[in-house]
Amino acid sequence: MDDAENIVKKLLAGDGPAENEYVRLLENYENREITEWITAEAVRLRKQHFGNKVYTRGLIEFTNYCKNDCYYCGIRAGNTHASRYRLSEEEILECCREGYKLGFRTFVLQGGEDLFYKDEDIVSLVRAIKRTYPDCAVTLSIGEKSYESYKKYRLAGADRYLLRHETADEAHYRKLHPQAMSLAYRKQCLYQLKELGYQVGAGFMVGSPGQEMRHIARDLIFLTELKPQMVGIGPFIPHHDTIFAKEKAGSVELTLFLLSVVRILLPTVLLPATTALGSVTGDGRERGILAGANVVMPNLSPVRHRKQYDLYDNKVSMGEEAAEHRERLAKRMKAIGYELTVERGDAPEKNTHRLDLCASPEPVGGFNRRSV
Ligand code: 5AD
């Protein structure tokens, strides 16, 4: 039998392929027979665990200030052309108000690593959202912090945390990030977040500069070790103000193939059809869902700031990508046989780590009382 077929069988049997086997499998991402097989299995598993439901998250990009200088990212610290903004607590709560009315029951607070917001600010914000919308989940996506900070946010009520590992290969990590950053620390953050009882999301870009199949193989092996509840995978897209301006974007087909592989590896994972996938191709969201994804994250940021959260060129944030057009997105999902749901959409298998959720005191102050 064909080598790739044997590897697919191994994958389906739950015996994680070895690195070199993954490489041989990934080289088949354009082989129609293999992709159809993998996709069908991924869809079967997603239907088994989630039916035809698609969970929605309202994405609030609340600051594009960042202390890091990741070479691929449009809002990296060194980009002097970026037009910076940050939202006040009141502005963020206004987004939640709007989002709640529209049917969102998860708010994802995403931002650059902006030192303006102290732990108390994040705590105050999380508490305010959880107090007003006790039926909603709060997801944080604000980068690398200390264990103590993560613990404070968790005690304040944060449910989930997204922190893509970006690449699990040390040498590749160095090509994408400055010396000040470390893959070991990033991985440590992910394990700490798990320990604190967050539903945790890791992930990586497809086709980032210097990426080889063996790096992706390592990403998949890392995901099997970490067992995150969420995985974000999207194509790399060049940004004109980065050293990678002239690189080409990652492959849509390989991204879809990987979504299916991750669905098979982690059958109950919450897997978004990402904005980057929707940005490189008009029907990216649909194709992501049809490959095994089960989450979409429309943009709930204030319209006046959307263009400024400019991670890569031509990032979509309007039309079906916009939270205010939820109905249009629902229609598009319906057209492919799926249904947007208003449920919170927690991970079916809860994180087994328990954090003793004792009451912590109300925060004093808060950035809503300082000017942003
Ligand atoms: N292309 C695609 N994705 C990018 N991200 C950052 N820059 C780019 C880019 N140029 C992704 C990173 C980050 C997430 C918020 O956006 O993976 O974790």
C-alpha cells in the first residue's frame, strides 16, 4: 500500500505519526485522494461531536500597541507607520453590549502586548464583563505574562486564553522573532495557562517565511503533547511594513489540509476558520468549516479602529467578517449546511486542572479612570 495511505491510517487510529511520517503525509496536501479522505474523516468527527453547529466569538481588538517586534506582524513595536490606538474599559464594554445584542456569548479580548494595561486593568475589565454578562465566556489573547498575572485574570473570571505558539521549531522561531523572545517561555506560558484551568488555544501560521514541512510536523507533535482545547491556524500573509513584505502568502490548500489533520488529532478541539483564511480567499470561512473547523470569530471592534489592527495586508473586517452583519454570515453558513449558534461553545472536555476560585477583592482604580 502507498506510504501516505499508511500514515493516514496511523493518524486515524490515534497513533500519532512520527515527524518524518508527518512530513510525508503533508507532502500530499495536493493529492486529491488523500485530501478527500482526510477531509471526510475530519468532517465526520466534527459532526459526531458538534453536529452542524458553528460557534461564534465576538473579537474585540482593544489595543494595537505592542512591545514585541515579531518580524511578520504589522503592529510590531518597530513599525513606526502603524497608527496606534487603545480602547478604554467603557469602550470595550460598549462593544460587549453591542455584541450581546447581536447574539455573541463569547468575547475575545485581543491586543498587542501593551504595557499600558496593568494587571488590575485587565482584572477590572474581566470582572465588569462577567458581572454584566454572567452567561458569557471571556477569552483573553494578550500575549506572554507571568504565572501570577495569568492567575489574577483567571480568578477575575477569564475562561479561555489564546496564545499561538507560532512555530514549535527553535531555529524557525528565531527566523520570525527577535532575540528578546523565546519559544521556551512561550511554551511554558501555554502549560501554565492549562494548569490554571483556562481553556487554552495554541496555533501557528501556515507558510510563514522559512517554514518547512518538518516544522509543521513539529507543530502537530507539539499540539498532541499540549492537547489545547482550541487551535488557531491561518495562512501567513505579508505586511508591507515588515521585512517579509515581499514573501508570498501561505497556501490555502495546505491550511485546509492542516485544519482537517488537527480535527483528527484532537477531535473535540475548538477550531476557527480564521480571519487570515477569510482574507486570502473570499470563501475562506466556508472552506475552513467544510474542512473541519467549527468556530468563526467576526470582528466586534469599533468600526473606526478596525483598519488600524493591521496584522497583515488586506485583512478583512467588514461585511460577513463584521459582527454587525452576523445575519449575513449565518446565511452563508446555512448555504453550506451549517448553523451559527448563540451558545457559549465551551470545550466539550473541560480542562481537568482546577483552580480554587476563591473570591478576590474588588480592584481599586482601573484604566477607565486614566486617560487612554
Ligand atoms: N500573517 C498571518 N497571521 C499573522 N499574525 C500576525 N502577523 C501575521 C501575518 N503577517 C497572527 C499571529 C498572531 C495572531 C494574532 O495573528 O499568528 O498570533
